Amino acid sequence: MSARTWADSGIVLALTAIGLVGFEPSFGGYSFLLPAIGGLVLGATTAIVASIFRLNVVTTVTVAVVAYFLCGAAIAVPQQALFFVLPSLQALSTIAIGTVYGWADIVTLQTPIEAPQHITVVPYFATWVVALVSTSLAARWLPSTSRSAWRYGVVLLGPLVIYLASILIGTDDPYQAGVRGIGFAVLALIWLGWRRSSDNVAQAGSQRIRSRKIAGTAVVLTAAVLLGGGAGWWFAPAQDQRFVLRDEIEPPFDPLQYPSPLAGFRHYTKQVTDDVLFTVSGLKAGDTVRLATLDSFTGKLWNVTGAESSAEGSGTFSLVGRALPEQTFVTPETRNDVTFTMGEYADVWMPSIGYPTDLVFTDGAALDARDSLRYNAATGTAVLTAGLREGDSYTIDATVQQVLTVEELSDLPVAAVELPPVTASPDVVTAKAQEYAASATTPAAQLEAMRLALTTTGFLSHGRASDTVASRAGHGADRITDLLESNQMVGDQEQYASAFALMARSFGYPARVVMGFAPEIVDGQAVEVTGDDVTAWVEVAFDDVGWVAFDPTPDETDIPQDQTPKPQSEPQPQVRQPPRAEADAEDLLTPVELEESDEEDDGLAFSIPGWVYVLGLSILIPALLLLVPLLIIGLHKARRARRRRAAAAAHDQVAGAWEELVDQYSELGYSVPSRATRVMVADQLDGQVGEGTLALRTIAVTTDDAVFSGQEVSPERSDEVWSATAAAIEAGRAGLTKRRQFVSRYRIRSARDWAAKISSKREDS
């Protein structure tokens, strides 16, 4: 390699480094530099060695890939390497996963990026590829032919991609944008300008040409600095208008696919009342545990806001690391080292307190599921998509909202917080809100008046058998109407929180429902949280203060019986009715004569515009193309199941039930092995759907017993197997998305097996 080639390679690597430092805002520091610079050095070294030894393309790529994995353990994931240097199987797996999937995660991770572990592979891979390709071109392609501007431009594409990636994968706050932009442009222009015709200058040996070149370069650089810097100053978009990919890509977790936590309120108060859900330590007296924050009401239930409605709503959860985004809209109090240890609780919603700022998993299966942690900074709600299990433990530091009195809030307006509009709210809510808050003038006074009206005139009942008055579950519009229109308001936190939030929203105040737990806490002691500790409250946003909690649930449980006397019927004098006049049925009908007119009928036919026919056909034809195959396939499947269930022998009916189950699962998109025993098939399907969720193995064993035992199978036993099969099929269908459920209606297993066999024969040939 000549000195000129070394200089070209150095310029390319320097330009790559300028673009590389732009990732600092995304990672919240320079932790990414070690794997990034390691990839840069490794890629450049591989390219230079391949150039010196004149390796061909295939050999170069092979050596580069081997070096990438062997050195990647020490560079990108040293914590997984043996002695921090040697590659381990776990390190190699992490490198492969990060190379393929890290790009999708890096644009959905909440900054600063700290988790998952494979995320450090992204800068390592990016710089390795750019250095390998760009240095190979500079060392082997540029010297091999006449040098021209477009060839240098091709070599510059790699560093330019890194520079653009640092912008697109970055944040709204760029890192030294002006300095990096001018530095990149100046270095690239000098290199392009001098390398473009340096050969001609050397051959001509003309001092005049060299002087002109120096002057031209100075003019170009001055213009680039002045014009580029000025344009960047005047025309650069504001920070909140910058285009970054993480603001455009929808997070993968969709909480709307899970049931609303508030809809399962009575599960805690009735079914797991005394069960220890989890143990928590580090709380102070009066603290409450947050489970979910709900700000959208549909008339049926409260739920989180969908990501399609609001980019920063309660339903937008982002991948995060250990350090969670800090909540600035809060009057803060701190809680440190609050530890949660799961007992009977098992769900994706993570119990927490206030707004967590730091979260560390300390024990249980959650240690290996850290990559599935997602967090909503606006509501302080965290979810673990892998689900919490018994034995999982984590410790958080958090900021909680300071408790403020009504007097302290009296002069404060509510905050201008954008929430989704409430739909289908009952009219009685607005009427009662106006009645309760008629004498109040400030938002805090109106909210307190409504809260007092509910707590002093209402009664608490969870609808248990021991309660003196029944209390219906639910918090939709019909249940709230029933609560507010009854002579006595009877309900629990689910109903009162929903009613109070709807009343606050009727005034236009930003209110949301929070579901959680309120155990009896003694400072310095751990507390066991049971289902009986479940509660719900309402938070209202006040300007310059934050979200303030209101508890509208009454404490009174001694519900008086309704003493309203029932109206007694008064006897009426008997009056003799006149006899009915007998009349023929024909006399009771009034004949109407209708004139027939062929002209009117003909005119009616031509009165329909032609576009109506076109529109009808445009809708009818696609509908037929969609529904006719669905009808035919549905009839085929129904006939198939009917034929199997109506088999002459009972053991054939049992075998037919298993065949129907396997066919249905194959049509639902599950992988069904073609050559395996029934038990093996059941185990594989259980693993795909969810271990322990189905009784497939039981059905398989029962079928084998009925077919091979030689004993007589009763019709009742056949019916039981068919019932269990139907339940298993529905369970398998329930675990799929709506799209996969719809596509399965067009599938026939025999056709799928035939297509797979044809495809296999083509691959073998």
C-alpha cells in the first residue's frame, strides 16, 4: 500500500468517526464508543490485511465474518465473554441477535439506551461494515484505475451513511450539529478537491496550477463554512420538529390487546381476597401502589389511550434500560430502594409507586426477561411483556407526587393536558356534577365538593355474599347511571372512581383513573399485599403541581335497608262491560283499490342513476370474491367434522376428534409434525401455544387408549373427547391475532400439506 492509499483510508475513517459521535444523545454518554471504535479498527484492519495479501472477495468476506464474531465478544459484549476476551456461546448468540434485530430495537428504545444487552452490537456492526467496505475500496479500487470525483464520492457513501444514521436514530437534541456538519464537509471537500487532480498537477509540475488549486480550495471552504453555517442557523428545524425515526415508529407493545385492568377489579375483591399477591418493602405510611393508569372512556370501560390516538398517551410504552425517564410534571418526593417480590400475582402490569426513575431486577425469571420491560413516562406505568411470575423481584427508586390540600390548590388552575375525549358518558353524570359543585367557584373546590358528595352519601360494597346490599360489577355507562340514579349509591372503588372521573371530565378537567393497591403500611416494615387491598382513585392535573390524587370512595359499609313503602293497589269498582258485537272478519277491513300502471313501473326502473349500479357492483363483486370461498371452505370443514363425529364405531369418533383438532391447529397456522405420535404432536403444540395452557396431551392419551386398548368406548366418552377438543381449538384460536384467525378460515389442511409436499419436491430437485 502506498502512502497515498494510507492517507485515503485515514480520511475515510476520520469522516466515519465524525459521524459516529453523533450517537451520543441516543446512548446518553460515550459507552457506545468502545464497540463502535472496535468495529471501525477491526473492519479497517481486515480490509488492509486483505489488500496486502491480495485476497479475493470470497476469502476477504469469510475472514471478515470470522473475525467479526471472534473479536465481537471482547469488543461488543465483554460481560458475556470468557475472561472478558474469549467468545462464549452466549456472546456469539447475542452478537447474531444484535446484528439482525438490534436495528428494530434501537429506534424503539427509550433514550438513554442501556438495554437490551445486544444493543451494543449495533454500533459495532455499523462501523465494522463501513470500515471494511470503504477501506477496501480506498485500498484496492481507487488505485486500480484512473481517479475521478465520482469514485471518491462512492467511497464517501459509507461515512455519509453513518452520519445520516446518527441523525435518524438520534434524538430531538442533536450533538454538536454545526461543528460536526462543518467538519465533515470541510474534510470531505479538501479530500475530493486535492485527490481529484493531484496526478495531473504532479505531472505538469506547474506552480501556477497548484496555486490556483489552493485558492479554489480556500474559496470553496470559506463558502461552505459561511453558507453552510448560516443556512444551518436560519433554516434548521426546531428541536420538536426534527425528524427522528424513534418518533415515527410505533412501539411494538399494544396494551389494547390486553383486557383493561379495571375490568378485573372484582377478581381481586372476590376470588383472591386473602391471597398474598406480592410483598413490598420501603414504602411510607399513606403510599399507594400503582398498577395501571387509564385515561380513555368508551362508554363500556376505562382503558389506556391507543398509540394511534396519541403518540404520548397512556398506551404508548417504550423499551427502556435501568434508568427510566424522569417525570418533570410533579411536586416531588423521593422513595428509594422500594422492593417488590411477587407472590400469587401474575400479569404483565408491574406494580410500582409514583414515577420510577431506576428499576433493577434482582431475582426470578424476570432477570432473563429484562428485554421485555417497557415504560410509559407520562403515567409512571411499567409493563413486562413476558409477564411477572412468583419469585420475581425488583427494586425501584421513584418520585411520588406530594400530597397537597384543597387549600393549597385553591388558587391553581387545572393544567392544559391533552387527553382523549370521553364518549358515551351518561347525562346523569353532568347533572349530578352540576348539582354537587353548584356552590363552588374554583376547580379544586368543585372537585372537592363532588368528592365529598360521593363519600358522604354513598356506601361501599364489593357485592360479596356477606354484604347487606348487592353491588353489581362494572364501571361502564349503564353501571354509573344505576349508581347515581338509585335511592342509595352502592358500589366500590371501581364505580366511584369511574363516576368521579367522568364528573371531572364533564367540567373539562384533565382526569384519569388509576388502579392499584392501598395496603396498611408501617414505616420501615415490609407489607404483604392481598386482593383485599385493591383500590382505584382519580388523578387530576393542576398547573405547576402535577397529577393530584382524589379518593371518592366512601368508607361506610353499614348500608341501611331501603324503607320506601311499596304503593298499595286500590280496589276499583266493577263495571259491567257491554257485549261484543259479532262481526265478520271481512267487515272489519276497509277495501283499498290500487291502480296498476305499467308506465310508473317503467319510470321507476329508469329513475335509479347509473352510478348506483356501478357502486353496487364494485362492492358486491369483491364481497362475493371474499365470501364465496369462505362459505365453500366453511361448508367443507363443517361436513368434515360432521362425518368424523358420525362415524359408526365410537372409537372411530374419538379418533376423528383428534384428527379434527390436528387439522384445525394446522389451519390456524401452528406447525404440526407430519410423522409423530399423538403425544409428541400434543407436546409440540403445547410448546407453541403456551406450556400448560391446553389439555392436548390428555386428549392424545385418551385417543390412543380408545383406539388401541380394544375396549368398548361409550358414546358419552366420545362426547367428552369432542367437547374437550372444541375447547382446545378455541383456546388455540384465542392466542392468535385477529388477522391470523381470519386467514385460518380460508385454510384447508389437506391443501396446505399438498402445497408443502410440492414445495419440498422442488427444493430437492
